[in-house]
Amino acid sequence: MAEKRIILGIDPGTVVMGYGLILAEGKSCSMLSMGVLKLDKYSDPLVRLARIYERIDAIINEYHPAEVALEAPFFGKNVQSMLKLGRAQGVAMAPALQAGIPVFEYSPRSVKQSITGNGNASKEQVATLVQSILKIKETSKYLDATDGLAVALCHFYQDSKPSSGGGPSSWQEFLRKNPGRVH
């Protein structure tokens, strides 16, 4: 019998954070949950970060994922936006790290490539394929929710491939191999 595991995928954001949970069993998977955390009602950026931490902590306590996958912030034209996204990502991974759950990071291009075969796919294309792959009948008006599922699926697909033996496979492995680099 194939081992069952839950993967939490997170699309960090400072206005809307998307998340999705899949149940992986062998080479197949199904959706458990997806949703968004809307943060636009909070004007204080620190309150937004606190809400992200609280929501991810609650999801972890409810679903007990075996792994967490996050979409990495990408460098655009606005450095301030990237810094804000980096903070959101850090706060989103903190509850997983605190719980000892392995955390994995994927670039937006990698996520799109693994779902659609095209690293430049639109959010709508990713959403359509995620809904097809996971046989989701419900739709979310927020593409961030399907982006969270896409990150979880990306990890599921990457995790089922043989290891290349390259760099660290998770934040925990990096921390374990580099004890003096992070304080």
C-alpha cells in the first residue's frame, strides 16, 4: 500500500495569500482544501505578517502536512515589492519550520513549467490545468488559491523524480549542513 502524505502549497502574498493542500498517495494525488487569506483590510504590514503566520499555523495544526512547498518571490522591477513578498514567504514558512516540517521552495517559472509545460503560462492557464489534474469542480475567484495548489503539485511532481544529488532538498537540510550560516 502506498504511503499517504499531505503537501501544503503556499503562494505567499502581502494582499492575498493562496494555499492548497493535496493528499499524495503513491503516484496519484487529490485536493483536500484550497483557499485564500485576504489581507487588504489590514493597513499595517506587521499585522498582515502576523495574520499570515496565524493562518499557516492553523492550517498545519488542522491538516498535519508532511511537507510544505512555497513559491519563491521573483525579482521584478520593484525591489520593495520583492522585499515585502520575501517577508511574507519567511513568515509563511516559520510555522512549518517550528513544527519540524520540511520546507521546499520553487520559482514561479518552475511551478508553471511543472503544471502546464510552459514556464511563461498565465495564472488562468495554471488554474485551468490544476482544476483538470485534481478534478476540481468548484472554482475560486482568486487565482491565488489554485496557485497554492499548483505549488503543492509542483512539489509532488518533483518529489516523485529521482534525486539529482545536487544541492540541499529542503531548508532543514540546508540548516543541518550549514549550522554557522544561520543564526
